[in-house]
Amino acid sequence: MIRFFSNHPFAAWTTRFLAILTVFVLAQPVVAQPEWWFQPPVRIAQVTPTIVSFTPLSGPVGLSVTINGTSLGAVNSVTFNGTNATITSISSTQIRATVPAGATTGFIRVTTSGGNFDESSLPFVVTAGAPQIVSFSPTSGPVGTSVTITGANFNGATSVTFNGTTSSFVVDNTAQIRATVPSGATSGQITVTTPTGSATSTDTYTVTAAGSPTISSFSPLSGPVGTPVVITGSNFTSASAVNFNGTTAAFTVNSSTQITATVPSGATTGTISVTTSGGTATSAINFTVTSSTPTITSFSPTSGPIGTQVLISGNNFTGATAVKFNGTNAPAFTVNSDIQISVTVPSGATTGKISIDTPTGTATSQTDFTVSATGAPIITSFSPQSGSPASTVTLTGSNFTGTTLVQFNGVSAGFTVNSATQITTTVPNGSTTGLISVTNASGTGTSPGSFVVTNPTPGVTSFTPTSGPTGTLVTITGSNFTNATDVLFNGASATSYSVVNITQITATVPTTATTGPIGVVNANGTGTSATNFTVTASSTTGLRFYPVSPCRIIDTRNTATPILAPGVQRSFVVNSGGPTFNYSSQGGNSAGCGIPADAKAVFFNFVAVGPTSPGDLQAWQFGSPIPTASVLNYAVVTGLNIANGIILPVCNPSTASCTSDLNVQANQGSTQLVVDVVGYMK
């Protein structure tokens, strides 16, 4: 049996075909069929649709898309990534469908009533469309009214305007926005703008005049500064100010009938007022501002050493003027809020109560804060591992609270205690590679490894003598003296200087020097003494000092008798030979040193070289008695020469017979002697 539906497109054709077939069959002779013969029913095959292409390949919701393919006439469903679409036209080779609301990027599927389907080989990309405004509610209201706008494509909205006046708004979802009628708005259309375009309502929003606010009650009726007060009334939308007896308060508009305000600092007893665009409302009764004496309810931690950060909780802390630990004032405290203060346990604090002073009174804790002892510092690490003077180094460890000293290999440094476990310090001038140490009242801790000082600046630890007139030769002791480029006496460059070794320099006090610190300069910076060199008046009255470049007049290593033997006097020429005297017989400069014959005194630098045993050296003017004091003490130190500067009078050939000018004698230990002159007086 053949079945068909009368509404099928081929129903009429099929009816005619069957009529003809019936006539043909009836005209044939009847032939008996064997019993085994079976005639199967006639079936109409189900067709499967196919999608060949679609256009366009992307677009927003509401776009009409053309789907091309084969066997599309039996399709009764089109979906975009699973969302059903409306079919607007259909044929066996083409379907037109509209991108449905809620559709997302994905494949297009066509399905027949028999369940056969096909999907596109490419996804359709759903793009953001321009926004659309369908409606809004309410349609009128005063400034401050919340308006709900309904439509589509609101995601990413950048502005909402009421007749051109910008409003604050919240995007609830792609189909809804809540906006507040802004101050200054006038009646007109609402516009929503997104990155894909703008939508303007077809209807007008009517801005009405705001009603005058009214205050019916408030609660509580009294309280101290900081008390939250709930104000009840009407027409509070667009409230712009709340005052307590004329003092402006912070507030929140909860609704058109309720405001929450905080009693402001400085408020006094009086009425409460609320101001809106519709006017000002004043309460019928007064709000009474009461005394706000502070109270301490707790603090944490309850114990710790000096420097511990303590958090105090309570009430009425606003305006606090002092925080004390058992009577010791804590200068470092912060009022975080009316109910919380953070404070640092001050130096000198002892175990006892915590108190807080405010203009309205004093609060004292019920329990004691226990001041505990701080252990000796422990340095676990430091960063960076190397650096030049003035660079910053962070120390990590424990027990840093109360630190009094930070040193780099013994040189004191500036520092800041960031916490009990961290210190920030600066590499000091004059420091050398070595351990870092941190000291507090309980002891000293040292770093587990050395800090490497790069590009070190000089460091001056001492000098001798500590005073003298211009022309005095000063021996300076310290560190990093190699490659020194200058020596300063209170800022004045030394007349001359000589780098003896990395830890010692000899320098001559210049004529322009004044009392002040001594500085040693190299390419990396300047190291300055902690104490002053005192420039005194010259002891040789009426004489003037004449500096010369350091010039060697004696070097026993270059003579026939190289050693000064103990108790044996040696005589040397200094000035009597004149400025061009040949000192080579004494191991000195053959071209002279510029010392005139009439010089009254000469500035010498004596150096003991390679002594065989400890001893001292005496030097005096030719023809004068042997002095009891020595000019130089020396010891046996490998690689170290001992130097000292001294001014001595010399023989004047114009007034005396001078066979020599200077006598020298070693005592106790033998040594070689090197003598340079750096100036003279006449």
C-alpha cells in the first residue's frame, strides 16, 4: 500500500499516476500467483539535507543569513550553535534564517522532520551588535531616580546619558542597565553607548521637579562623635548634604525614605538637616552630642620587646594625642580609625598598662603589656652580596629590634630597622671586604659570609700628630689608600703627600689649612677622619715656610755605611751646601733639593727601613746637644716601613762653622734610614 499526505507538494501528481496505473492493471488478465510469492510494500526514501555554504560568515544577533545546499526543502529546523533560529524563506537549495538572540559562535545545523541533519563545515561567528533600547522604567522622575533600561547588546557600555547629560550606571546584563538620573538632566531621550555604537530611546524620559525632603525621625537620639544615625523621612533621593547643627557629615542614601549619617568630628548638640535639589529639611528635635571618652577593649600582641608593633582596639580613639606604655610615651602611633590604633613599643618602656589620651579623656587597658627582652641579633642572609660604598644592602635575620650599630668589617654604617627581621643599611666609605655585624643591647650578630666591597673609598681611622702648624708632616692610618689622588686638611689640599702603603699616607699640612677633619681622596670617593686635625701657630716666630716637592737627601741603603748602628752618631749635609748640593754621597738627589744655605729650619720625613730589632731614632741640629726625645720609633714588621715627619733647626753657615747640618743616632736596634725634605723655613 502506498501512503501520501494530501498537503505534500507531489500529492496531485501522485493521484493522477495511481489512476492511470489502476486502469492498466485492471486491463491485464488475472494470473494466479504461487503460494510462495510475496510482494513487499512500496516505501518512499527519506532525503538527507546538506549545507554547502552560508553567507555572511559572521554578524550580530538579528542578522539574516543565507544557507546554500541540497535537499533543503524538507528542513524544518535551523540552529546557530544549538540556539533555534527563525526560518524566513526555504527552497530545496536555499534557506534564509535570522541569527537568534542568545546565539554564540558555532556551527549552523539544518534538520528535517525525519531527523536527518547536516552541519556547516565552518562556524558562524556571532559578533557584538549595536545596542538597542526597547523600553525603560519608570518613564519620569526627579534627579536621583534609578531607571531600568531594557534592550540588547549592552555589554561593554561606556556611557548612559539623559538628554545629553552623563549618568552613573550599572550594566546588569547584556539586556539591562540601571542608571541614575544625573544632576542637571532635563527631559529628553536616553542614549546608551557601547564600543559598537549608540542606541537612543524612541520615548522621552521626563525629569520632574524633586519634592522637598522631610525628616520624620532619627535614631538614636544622642551619641558621641562617630555614631551612625539612621534618618527617616521622604524625598531623600539626590541628597547632597547632611549636617549636624551645621557641621557636615558623611552619609549614605539608602532609599528615598532613609539616610544613614555619621556624627562628624566637631559636631555639637542641635538639629539635623538634609539638603536635596528640592530643598532642605530640618529635624523637629535636637540630636544630642555626648562625651566620647575613649575605652581600650583589647590589644595584640600582649607581649614583645621594644620596637614591637601593637594593635589596640577600643572606641573613641579619634583625635588621640598620646599613647603610653606604663607611662612611657610612644611617639610612633597611628589612629587607623575611631576604634583602632597601631603603635610601636617605645625605647625605655617597661611592663605595665597601655593608656590612650584624647581631648575627651584617657583610656587605660585592663591588663598589662609585657615588655620582653630582645635576644642578640642573628643575621641569616644579606643582599646583594657585593657593592660599592653608598650602595644599599638588605639584612635578613631576627632580633633586629633595638639595633644600635651596624658595621661593615668594623666600619660603622647608616641603617634603618624595617622590622624585627629586616634592616636596610648603606655601605660606608672606607669599608673593606669582610663580615657585616649588627649590635643591640643583648649582643652582636655577624653575617655568615663576607660582603665584598667593590670600588672602595678610602677610610681614615687615625692620624699623628693630631695638631701642628702648617708644614707639619702628618702620618695618616686607614684603609684603601692605594691610588689616592689627594689629601685634604679641612678641604685644603696637602702641600705634598706620599702613599706609604694601602693603610698609610704621609702628608704635609698646607699653608691654607684650618682646623678640621683630614680627608683622603681616590677615584671612588673621599674618606674623612672622625676627629679634627688642629692647625696651630708656627713655633718658629718670624719665619716663613717654603714648601718643596718631596726630595731625598739621605738613603743609607745607597752609601758605603748602609746601617745606623746603635749608639753611633752619623752627620749629614742638609742646607749648608746650598740649593744645588749633590747629595749622592749620602744616597740622595745629585741635583740638589732647593734648600738655601740660610734656611733656619727644615721639614723632614724620616723613614726607618728594615730594622733588625725594635729601636728609636734621635735627630738634632749640628753643634747642639743630643735631645732626650726620639723623632721616630720603629719595630720589626715584615713589609712595613715606619715613617714620621718633624721640623728641625739646621746649622746656618752665615752665623756658625758648619761641617754638617744634621746629626742622627740609632738606639737599641740597627736600621737603614731614608730622609726626604718637603720644605724649609727662613
